[in-house]
Amino acid sequence: MRTLCAVLVFMAVCLVNGHCLDFKDQLVGVKRPSWIFPGSLEDQFARLVGLTKYKKMDVKTVEGYLDKLTIKDELKSRAANLQERAICFTCQALIRKLQTHAITVELLGTTICSIYFTIQTWTINDFCKQIVRINKPILEYILANSKILTPEYACSILLQNENCYYDHPALKWETIIPDGGPILTTQNTAKLPPRSKPLKILHLSDFHISQDYEVGGVANCGYPVCCKRNLGNPIKGTDAGTWGEYNCDIPPWLYLDALQYINNTHKDLDLVYFTGDIIDHAIWKDSHQDNSNDIRFVFDHLAQSFPNIPILPTLGNHESVPLNMFPPPNITDQKLSQAWLYELIAELWSKWLPNEARSSVAKQGYYSVLANNKLRIISLNNNICYIYNWWLLYDTNFLKEQIEFLKRELVEAEANGQFVHIISHVYPGEKECIEPWEVNYNSLITRFAHIIKGQFFGHTHTDSFKVFYSKIDGRPNNVGYNGASLTPYLKYNPNYKIISVDPNTFNILDVDTYYFNLTEANLHPYTSPKWMKLYSIKEAYNFSDLSPDNFDIFAKRLSTDRNLLDVYWRFFVRNGDASLKDGCNDECRRNLLASITRTESLA
Ligand SMILES: *[C@@H]1O[C@H](CO)[C@@H](O)[C@H](O)[C@H]1NC(C)=O
Ligand SMILES: *[C@@H]1O[C@H](CO)[C@@H](O)[C@H](O)[C@H]1NC(C)=O
Ligand SMILES: *[C@@H]1O[C@H](CO)[C@@H](O)[C@H](O)[C@H]1NC(C)=O
Ligand SMILES: *[C@@H]1O[C@H](CO)[C@@H](O)[C@H](O)[C@H]1NC(C)=O
């Protein structure tokens, strides 16, 4: 979906120029989107849409496609004065054309695909049109039925961080924060020696299992993801390794190997957190049947590997069909709703959850559960806030239900002297979650910081953390941990984490990352990958404890110490050879630093 939006931005620049040259110059003096990199036009476009192989663009052909959308003259006339808003008004013009039936969803979608294919190296595939086909009924429904959709509103969401923002009540609502305040003294009690054995929590994230993974398949296939049966031209070389590739999702046997290794190695686990994403990145092939099979496969094997401990999952944005679609509960039409998904997980997760949790899981995929009489785990389906969830163009009221749920659970935990861990998929502050969700979520973190002992996310596949700051006095008050990913996609080594928790204060004592070298593993196809510990936060960074204050001090050190930032980055990619080959340039470093302290995308 990011691909489609990138094409939109790209088109805006082409349209305003009247041609697609001077892409780079066009943006001089203008606030450049952070993901536009220097290089040739094709280079830039390829990076926007995540292509590793691409060909020279035929500018005339691209212009021909743009003519079909009939907005060129309109934009050119506005472009002279309003150059810096080219992206926004292109987006708005396209939405207006859709609303007035001057163009169809199909035409817009296929035009975007065609532009994509003028630079993409394979012409035989139809995956982009397939993506349009599966999204079309939803977009058409929303265009016809949304009571809040205006061009300005739509582009505020779709291009949230591209300066297209526009105030709308649907994007500005605040939950009432209960009286009382955070009492932050308890955050530092980790200094007391634990009175008994720490709790051990396994944090797994982002599996992205490729059931049709083919050893010796085409690893350089020209599609967004490779190593699949019948995907790509074998002339390009059939070299997909046994244990995965840096541009592919994982073979199912790697998932099973990881479970077995963990089962054999960590005999003292008390809990498992899984922060979502089971389905692979071949998003054009998603179907209810295949997704259901994959989801069942994952939870059946998790249950077999860890028969005696609770497994606490969240949904990922890849689980729905199509990708990212999490409609409000009053959308009950079978072709539009995700009831099949919620019913499936309500069934599969029920063995780990109390009965009361079943109804909220069946309704919208969230729940709360007591791990013991002191620790409450709140699992949110925050995929609903994702800017590529088209349903936000229809309604944002349904997001309040989970914010209110989170608040109720926190109030209750506080009243009962309990501590809380929050698990969810989408990593906040990464410019991908709409403002009202992040603002309200952060207000609740500020209010309840003294009982929230950890937040655990996934989605970005990066081994990283975030410092949360109080909205009242700006002090560091909480930490969010990203579990990174089992999939090496894109350019990472697979990993999992072990979290140690003080059994009395529920403070996090340490987090260990385990991984293996994918290049090395593929040299030994007949033996299991050599899993090993990469680092622990406490040891690697000399923390006295994992308090928010120490993370804050560390974040400040990172901004002045290049070598230390390099250490952080190597852990971020788990020494993935493909990432190390690219290196982390100044832009990458800036993004790395900014992400650590950003928990609201628009702040
Ligand atoms: C995991 O280990 C336990 C014993 O610790 C065993 O009962 C179980 O069968 C194992 N599961 C797998 C899939 O290896
Ligand atoms: C669903 O609820 C929203 C308000 O939250 C409303 O605008 C919309 O019309 C409702 N849709 C249906 C199909 O009832
Ligand atoms: C991973 O293994 C390969 C093959 O043995 C080796 O060349 C490479 O240097 C290793 N990568 C790292 C980061 O150690
Ligand atoms: C941690 O402390 C050790 C020993 O004092 C030192 O060698 C190392 O450089 C320190 N690491 C960091 C990240 O500060």
C-alpha cells in the first residue's frame, strides 16, 4: 500500500512538471518527504516503491498514462504558485475525480500499476492489478457511502506526514483522562534485588510465512517478494537458499526450527507474546482460505511447542483480506467485513484467554487477561489506526471503543494494585497511525505510566525501542520495545527476544535478542541454523537498569556518539549482511535517532 501512495507522490511531481524529468530539482527548497533519496529518477522511484531491480523509464509512456486521468491541465495551472503542495492537491484532485465519477477506482488503480510497470523489470506479472481488484469493492463502497469523505479529509489521512493535514472532527477527538496522576517513583525499584526468579517472556513478531517457498527458486524475481514457486523467470538464477533470503519471507520449516530451538533452549518460559503478522508479503495472493490456513498453522504449532504456558497474541495488519482492512463493526456485509478473521482468532486464541475476552476478540480482535494476580496484559488491535486502512475514510468513531477499553482496563488495574504490559502490532510514531489514536494512546500512557511496565510492538521488523515522555512535564516515563521479526524481509537476520521481568515490581530487567546469520545458515542447508545470542540491552549499553530515565540518557548519547549509534544500528538489522552491505548513511542515522523519541507521528 505504501507502494501505491509512493506512486501517487511520484505522479504528483510528474504532473506538475508536465514531464517526469528533474524529479530531484523539483523538490529543491521544498520540504522533502524523508523517504525520497538522491539518485537518478529511476533510482528514486525504485526506492520509493521498494524495487531492487528496475529499468529505464519511458517518459512518453508515463505521460500517456497520466493523460488518461485528465487532471494534468488543472494541476499545471495551480502548480505555478502552489508548488510545495503539489502532492496534496494531486491527491485531492484524484479523490474529487473519483467522487464525481470522472474516473473510476479501476482506472486510477490500473494507471498507477501501469506507471509502476514502466520501470519494474518484469512485464508478465499482474500482481498490481490483482491488488486493485481485491481493494476495489471496499473503495467503491466507501466512496459511495462515507458521510465524512472529502478530498481534503482523505488526503489528510493518506498523506498524513506530507504536509497535507487539514483539521476535521473525525481526526480530532479526545478521551477524558481520569483524575489522578502517575506516581513515577515505582519505576526505579528495579534497583532492589529481585526476591525470586525473574519471569521469562518470549517475544515473537512478524513471521510472514511463505508456504510456497521454493528452495532453489528464483531469489531475484522482480516482484516485491521472491523465492516462491512459479514466481519470476528461472533465467535470472535459481538460488533461493534453504533457510530464506534477505528479500523473501520465511519457509515454514524455518518457523518450526525456531520453535524447536526455543523449546530446547529456554526451558523456563512463563509467557509468550506474539505481536502479529503471520501472512507473507505476496499481498496480491491473499485469500480467506489461504490466510485461515496460515493462521491456524501458526497457532497450532505455537500451542504444541509451548503446551503449558499462556500464549498472548495480537493481530497484524497482514492477517486481514485484503491487507490492512479493519472496518468498523457495523460493516456486516460478508464481502466487506473481517468477521471471518475475528471468529477464527476467537476460536484459536480461546485456549489461552478467559471467557470474557472472547467477545472482544470476536468483535474487534482485542482483549485483556491477567497473567497472575499482579500482572495484566492488554492486547490491542491497533491495526485499525493504520493510515492504509481505507475504512478510516468512512469512519473513525470505532477507534474510540478500544481507547475506552484500554482506559477502563488501566483504571481497574490501578484500583487493584496491578501492573500492566501492553502488546499491539503497529509501532507508534512511525507516521503510519492516525493522529487521534496516537494522541489518546499517549495521554493514557502519561496518566498510567506508573503501572505500565512495558509496551511491546512489531510491524517494522527492526530491533529497536521508543522512549515515551510525559505530556505533563516532559519527563521520560515509559518504554516501548519492538520485537523485530522472524522474517529476514527486508535485509535483516531473523530473531526472537527473551524478556526478563522482576516478579515483584514487574519492571523489565533485561531484553535479550537471539538471531542467526542467514548467509551462513544457507551454506549449511542440511543442518539447523546456528541460533545465538546477539546482545542484551543491559550488557550492551551498560544500563544500571532499564528505567525510562536510562533510555532517555542513552538516546541523548546516541545523538552525539556515532560509534554507539553504529552499534545500535547493527542490532537494529541484527547484523543482516544485506543491510551491512548498504550501510547506514546520514539520512538513515537521522531517521534512526528521530524514531527513538517519536511516539506521535504529527508531533
Ligand atoms: C517442547 O518441550 C516440551 C518439554 O519441555 C515437550 O513436552 C513438547 O512436546 C515440546 N514441543 C515441541 C514441538 O518440541
Ligand atoms: C456505522 O457507524 C457510523 C458512525 O459511527 C455511521 O456513520 C455509518 O453510517 C454506520 N454504517 C452503517 C452501515 O450502519
Ligand atoms: C555471515 O556469514 C557469512 C558466511 O559465513 C560471512 O561471510 C559474513 O561475514 C557473516 N556476517 C556477519 C555479520 O558476521
Ligand atoms: C560499557 O562498559 C565497558 C567497561 O567499562 C566499556 O568497555 C564499554 O565501552 C561500555 N559500553 C558502552 C556502550 O558504553
